[in-house]
Amino acid sequence: MITHQSIAEWRGKDLADCEGDKIGKLQDVYVYVDVETDEAIFGTAKEGRIGRHLTFVPLVGITIGPESLQAPVTGEQVKGAPEIALAGDELSQQDESNLYHYYELNYTPPSTPSGRRLARR
């Protein structure tokens, strides 16, 4: 399990897709953790050369190397990910659901007071 504490060490590392092609650099990392398990589920990376933007990338199943990280998804999947405007430390319930379903991760709405599963750490 990847915890949000270990991710602080990843800043500045290259992020590659499952085929080894570069997605971007983890310069500005926003880690969204499952509020029930404290497991890191998504991160954001600066992606693209022109008009760079933050893109959500799943961290579940990521491979950690000495100088880079390899995500369990293709670059095309990352490019096609839902565009989500970051406003505060939480995603809307709909944005959460969209991300989980887009990346084919199991999503069960939690029984938290906010009704949200993810929170930024």
C-alpha cells in the first residue's frame, strides 16, 4: 500500500506510462487519499509540453524506480482522463466517481460526513 507520506519523496521524478513513455514530471503533486484507508489513490502531474496542465493519474499499482515512476496506465488513457478543476482540497462526489470509473477502479461511495472518498494531503 502506498501512503501519502512516501509520495513526498517522489517530487521531481519523471512519470512514465505502462509502456515506458514519459507522461510528465511530478513537480506539483496533489495526493488524493482514501479517507477510510489512508491509501494514496490518485496524484496529479504536470503533463504535456505546450499548454501544460495538471492531470489525474492513478497511483494504485504504480512501480517505483530510483529515478522515475511507472503508472499502470497508458499515456493515451492519461490524455483522455476527465478534466477536473481543482477547487480546494476535495473533489466533488461526481468528479471522484468519474475518475474511478474512467480508470476502471472499484468505486464505492463512502459513509463519511462529506460523502466523499478522497481528500488532498
